[in-house]
Amino acid sequence: MKKIFTILLLFGGLLMSGCSDWLDVQPKDKQSTDMYWESSEDVEAILAQGYSRLRDCVPYIIDWGELRGSSVIVPVRSTPAGQIQNFTVLPSTSAVQWGTFYQVIGMANAVLKYAPGVIEKDESYYQSQMDSHLTEAYFLRGLSYLYLVRNFREVPLITEPYVDDAMPTDVPKSSEVEILEQIKSDVRAALATDAAKETFNGTWATKGRATKWALYALMAETCLWAEDYEECVTYADYLINSTAPIRPVFMSTPGQWYNMFYPGNSNESIFEIQYDETNYAQGGGSPSKLLPYGSDVTVNTYMYSEPMTIRLINEFYQNQDEVNRTYYGSFAGITYTSYPENGIIWKYSGLGVADREAVRTILDANYIIYRMADVMLMKAEALIRIGGSANWTEALAIINRIRERSELRPRDEVSAENINEATEEILLEMLLDERDMEFAAEGKRWYDLLRYGKQQNFKYKSRFKILIMENNLTAESRWLGSVLDNDNAWYLPIPASDISTNSLLKQNPYYE
């Protein structure tokens, strides 16, 4: 099955090789488009190309999700990634282009529009198969829009494929609320037919294609972003409390932690972008290619910031048993004793926790979008926001369960016994700390901080600013403080090329 889908990916690449921007995701000649959608294989080919384009998004996912949070940094400030990190990015900066995400959306739109018509032409294409394909397209579109809305806040909402010159090319931005509602509508539509698969043929496909579990995770995160905390808990529990024979499960045994990254596609994984040693790794965006590990820090494009490294060191040495100390999953500092060497990112390139100097020569690590620990901590965050001693006690138990898996002692600032003496702010920052270390270099830190800073009518804006400024040692502090005062600067600029070609697009006011 993996070989077949790989062929489809390559076929889709040939089919779409002439596409250069986010509007050109199907042939402009409508007649050729009608002629193309003839069989189930045609639907599979475009769907496969959507996954292929999602793979191309990984460099943006890393830059956008990590650098502004400054737990992961790029040492060279003059690069496009460095400009994102220090909030000096411009609309023309190459690292803020959104076209690849819109290509994924375009592939999904095409499947959603044309797959139903294929049933009339291909007798072997059954309704159940088509409905399953639609669930994957809804997921790809929803996930892409979630990345866009978290980084640009307002973006054009495109739900139709561009197939001829009759389609409008000038499209205004939709609001954040509208985008989030579209994502939730897509997930509900995907789940309504009960066609979303729990498994595909082969582990790689179960973890690399959109399952029912992936839709639950996407919905939980979207609801968390939209401040729909009760609904976030509901969808998180669909995963956490599932009793299905084959399902994603939290791997509680400490020694299993690294299996998530090598060889990957672990039991804990919900959805990860697939790479392999032959076709997609050595010259592409695999995280082990983008975030290599080596004692020569000059070859490491990304690394942990010094404050982040200190936090990992403190956890590793202060919280673990002196005799049975094993590891904290994200930390490689047992090999190197000083910064910057002990700030090197190890998790994507190592062979295992026993020997952190042994590095894989095949740079084929998958990129994990969702795993069970993430969903569990989404639920914990929602419970903290909902409030009440029972919810706070459950949230604390989730945080400590994650720590137990990493062989860390429970947090001692708050316990179940004195939970009523805690505050929402204390618990949220405990959760932020845990997410920071558990998901280091997994593209989540900036969104965690941004939720903290913007939700509940900017209730914790001042603490949001402090957390960023404490970690970002590459930007001048007065500059950084003044930028962060303007919440429009928390989002990326609309790409200059799209402003010039779309007369209805309005630039983020901060960048005008």
C-alpha cells in the first residue's frame, strides 16, 4: 500500500508540476479538468498530492511554530528565520509566504468538489470509499487553515477549486472567527458520515493519513484556540477514553519515549508527516534534515536557546533520582556540559536514549503533528480555563502523568491537597512549562504562548511579553518590548506578492 500511495504522490507531482501559486492548483482549462476526474485513481492522485504539499509545509511549520517563542532559535539573526525570531520580518520575507498551505487547500477543495461526480463514471468507486476520501480532504483543508489563522489571524477563505478564469482571483480576508468556524464545520462534516477510518492498511498509512483520531485532535486544538473549552475537552476525551482495539495510546513507559521519533509511527502518534530515506529525506524538509544534531554547533541551523537549555538541565539534574536517572526526552546535554553545545537538538537524529552521541546517517525522521501527550495537555489547559477545584485537580494529574513518563518528580508548587490555594495563572504557567519541554522543537511553543497572551481578552498579555523577552536573547530588549505591545505584531504580514495581485487583500496594520 505504501508503494502504491508513493506512486500516486509522484503521479500527482507530475500532474501538478506546472502550478506556481496558490490559485493554480488545477488545470485552468475546464475541459481538461472535466476529462481528468474519471476514476477512483484520479481522486487518490490528487488526495496524495495534498499530503505531498503538506510535507513541503514543514519548514514553515517549524519556523512559524517555534522561533517567536524563542525556546528554539536560529543563531544567525540576518536570515529570514532570524527575522521571524526577532519580529523584524517584512511582507517580502521568503519565510512568511503562505502559498504552500493554499496548495494543500486547493488539492482538498478539488477532491471535495469533484470526487462525488466520479461515482457516476467509475462503477468500482463506491460511496463508502468516496466518503472516506472526503474525510481526508476535510482534514487537510482544516489543518492548513488552522496554521494560517494562527499565524496571520485573518486570511482569504477559499472553499472552491480554481479551475478556470471565471473564478474570482480577488478575495478579501475572512475573520479569525469565520476561519475557525469553517474548520469546525469541516471536521463535523467529515465525522457525520462515519466514514473516517480508524486504521488504514499499514502502520505508516494509519499514522500518515487522516484518521478519525486525527480529526478528533484537530477539533480539540481548534476549539482550544477558539476558547471553546468544554468542546475541547469533549473531543480530547474521544481520544483519551477510547476503547477501540487499535487506537492511539499514551505510552507511559519511560523507555518507549524515543520510539516516537525513531523509528516513528509509534502507538502514541495520531498524525505525522511521513518521510523515507529514498524519496523525501535527504534533500527535503524532514526534521532530521532541518534540525541536525552534531557537536559542531556551526552546522546546526536551529538549537535551543540558552534559557531553554538551562530549564532542561534543571529538570534533568534536579528532579530525577540520582541513582536511576534516565533522561528527559528533549535533552541531550548529558553528552555536552556547556552552552551552546548542550543546546543542540537531539530528538530527531539520535538512535536512542542509551547513546546520545550515536547519530543516524539517514535523515528520515517523520514530523509529528499530533500525539497523545499533546491532546492530554490540550485537555488540561481547557480544564484550567474552565476552572473549579475538580477540573484543576484533574489538570494537575495530567501534567504529573506526563512528568512521570519522563521520570520527573511531580510539580511541587501545587498539589491535590492545596489546589484551592492555586491560581489560574500559576496552573497555566505550569502547563506552559510542561508543554515547552515535552514538545520542544515540535512546532508548538509559539501557539502555546500566543493562546496565553491573547485569550480571555488579553488577560495575561504582560506575562506573555515577559516570557518571550526572558527567552529571546538575540533581540534588543527595548525593541522587543515595544513590538510586543502591539498585538498585530504577534502575527505575520500578508505576503507582498499576494497584496500586489489581490486588490481586496488588506495588509496587517502593523506592517503597513
